[in-house]
Amino acid sequence: MIAEALVSLHVGDYLTCNHPLEFTMRRIVLLSSLVVVACGDSNAGDEDASCQGAKCDDVDGDETEAPRMCVGVRGNGQLIFAHFASLARIVEHYGPVWGAAGGSSGSITMFVLESMQMNPGLTYCGSEPCTPAEQGVRIGLLLKSMSGYAAVLGQTPEAAAIGQLAPLAKRFAESGIAALADTDPVAAQQQLLDLLQSEDLRDLINSELVETVTSSPDPAFHVRDLATALAALGSFDVGCTPEQAMMGCNPKAIFVRPGLLDFPSLVEKIGRIGDFYAGLGEQDSDRWQGWLDGCATAAKGASWSQIAVLPLGQTTCGLEYTAMLEDYRAGAIAAGSRPARLDQPIGGELAALVSTSVVTGAAVGTFAQARSDYGAAQPYTLDVAFDDVRFGYWGATDDLERVASNSLGFDDLKTSKFLGLGTASWGEALAFSPAEPGLARALEIDAAQVSAGGWSDLHPTLVLANLGCEEIVYVTRRGDESSFATGVAEQLGMDEAGKAALYDLDAPSSFSASISEADAVWCTDWNAQSPTDLAGVFADAYSAPMQASSRFFTDGVDPYSGVAPELGLRGCSTGA
């Protein structure tokens, strides 16, 4: 019966859906209840037709009529594991995610989440179709297993690709190359090249950086500048210290200096993670099924260390996960093929919006000249009008058109800077959004647009509201806007008025409006955690308080015990 219904759905209904995700969501509902609802209408059958595509608070416990829950993800660099922990708790209580928005590391998180929601083991729970609640518990287990992924792979390229950059920065800081450049620039140049081309790093290193060092007309200039920047890799500092300024530091260097990491190569590693969790390639779907059947139920509410020791037949959940991962990775490396997930479109399975800042207009030529001057070791300027800086988003065509129409009438500065970048594959977007200033130079999208990284919308709830999300949870941390985001914007021409309009929590800014628009705010304290303490990062984010007034989050079938109507925490509560 299920197979016949799926065939009917595929041939009779897929072509009538306006969005590929609508087919996926219908398939989930069909497998859960054998009831086919209207295309993309997760509230079909509601008496109040006006609620369709708008904010709906009704919670009646009927899982076939669950509202479209979306997550807005604040990028957080090396603290990305806080995303996985936060989302794990959210989906454990509220089920699969319908849509998401974010940039920088948040784009990686969305890609990983979508991959997990594609896992074949979410279709059946034992011999019966999984309910959305059961799917949520399974997705939660997959998200927690990212801790196991990091433990298995240690300092492999995949670890660097998902934000674990501290070991690399430490190596450059301890090398002493920057100091050597002052006394013996030729020796420092060779030492830097030796480190960049060492066997364990060469797979990660940006060839443009190597070329800059090799062909520098002034080794003292480039080696000192590059070695100092590499020692601070992942710190996301903007500007120059007084000491650096005395040595000729230019704060605009973050846009023109070649970054350490080869982002196309890193994207391949991220794609490998995606293929693993989506069950693609040479993997045994029965093995995934057995692991999820045997480990998911007991995993709810537990940490990865607790899950890993759970018995699973003659082994444990942790040992079996490790074996599956190592078998997959060995096969994927041997095959040497491009991960299939990278060529799949954004918006194909998850209604996703991937953001990046975009330099446009006259600023594009200014950027090109600054790049040329830097390469020649000459003084350079990069004066940009903030009006030429737009906030771009990749996504499905219909999704971008919906957001661009601004049907909810937001009149804030961030919304006015919206720029639809069109459709793209995950591989294309991931090559730009996580490539923040400091990790990479600004990167040309095309002849008329330059990406300066995904710092531009760290609270993306307004675009989700215009997208048609019905319940929005914003995953963030307490506190004001990051000095990194404001610092980059200032280097790109933002003045005090623009800063207030975008980021002032004590005024009707874009940031304030974004918090107000969220139906729930997941309020971590990740900035108080060490990026190298993954267990601590996970523990803080997994048990973070959530502020919510929506009955979907407070009075649903299985509400989170840490929810409160008002937290009074700055950055998470309006007016705090």
C-alpha cells in the first residue's frame, strides 16, 4: 500500500508542486499517516484558511498538521558544534525542520542538517513508518553524533572544514616566522613555504597564498603580514592593534589578503560529511537502519558520551557509528569522486536561504585595484560606500521571490539591503558564505559582485517570516552584535547611523526586529565556551534556555522543559 501510494504521489503529484521541498514534506506526511495533503500545505484541513502561509499558533497534537517550523542560525565560527547541540534538542522536542536561513558557519550547519534529514533511516522506525516525532529523535541523534565525527577524525581535513582551526593557528603562532621576517625575510619566506607545503597541510592550503609568498616582490612585506594573520586564524579580529599599526598594518587587508584555506577543497570535505549522513555513496542502508533503530530511542535527552556506550547487539552505539564512519570514509577517499550532495540545489530538500555579504557597483573596481596593489606590495586603499554593500541570499527561485516581495512589510535597513543571488548548488554557496574576512579574501561571485562572507545576517528571522515559515526559532547566544560583524561592516563603509539602524538593541534596529519576529529564541552562552572544549560547547548549547510565547513551543505534545516566556537576556529578549 505504501509503495503504491508513493508511486502515485511521484507520478501524479510531484510535477504539480511549486517547490521541491513540498514533495519531500508530503512524502514524510504520507509515510507517517498514509494521508496525502495538498501540495506544500502542511495545515491542509484547517478551518481557518487565512492561516495558510502565515503565522499560526494553533497546536492540536495532530502531527499531520504540524506547522512549518524554521530555524534561523547565527554563524559562530569555531563554535559551530553549538549549532548541532542546539538543533539536536530542538528537533527532539519539535520534530523535523521545514526551512532554515543563515550564513558563514551557519551555512555549513544547514547543509549538514539537510543531509541528516535525507537519511534513509528516517523513513521507517522498525517495521512501521516513522512519525514526525520519531524522525525528530533520530535527527537529534545524528546531530549529536557530530561529536563522534570530530573524535574519530581528529585533525583531518574534515575537522578543519567544520571549524576546528585552533591547532592550525597554534602551529603558525609557534613558528616565529613573523619575527624572523624582520631580520631575515628570505629565510622567513622559505620557512613559511615549507610549513604551507608540509605533507599534512598541503591538502588544505590555498594555492593563491603559496603563489603570493613565492612570487612576492617584497618578502618582508608579505611574509610578515601573512604570518601574523595566520597566527590569529579563526580569531575573527578586525582592525589593527596599535603595535601592528606602527608596523604598517592596513585593516583592509582582510579583504585582499589571500586566506590560508583552500575553500573549494574544504567544500569537498564538507560534502563528504553530507554524503555520509544522507546515506549516499557506497553505504549500507540496512546498517544505518539498524543503528537508528537500536540507538535513537534511548538517545533522547542524552549526551554523545552517554549514547556511545549504549549496547547495540554485540557492540555499542558508539563503536558501530565509528565503524560505519571509517568504512564510509575509506571508500569515499578511495573512490575520489566529488560528493553528490554538493551538486544538489539549495532548496531541494530544506527550504533554505544561504546568505553572504555582496560588494556591488563602483566598489567592485575599487576592490580589484586594492588586490592588485597588495600583490605588488604597494600601499592600497579600499574605500567603499555602504550603499554598495548588499545582503545576498541563495535559494530556490520561488523562495527568493517570496522573500523579495516582503509581503510582511518590514521597513528596516537589513531588509532594504536584500539581494537575491539566484539558484545555486550547495557546493557553490559553501565556497562563499563561510569564507569570512580573515579566513579568505573577498571572492568574486561574477564580474559585478564580490562576496565578503556570511557575516551580513546573523539573525535571519525576517527573511524566514517572509519565506512563509509559521514557527521560527532563532539559534543564537546572549549579548550584543559581534565586534566582528560590526567591524567588517565599518571597514566596508558603515557609519554610526547605519550601525544603529542595523545593530542597536536599545532602538528599533534590524537586530531588535529580528528578535521580536522570532517565535522562540534558543539562547546559548557559547561565547563563554572554549572552541577546543567540544563537550563543554555541546553541554551549554544542548541545555540552553529557550524564550517562547508561541503555544507550538510551550504547549505542544512534548515541549522542552527549559522554555520560558521571558528570559530577560540581552540579545535573546527584546528590550533586555
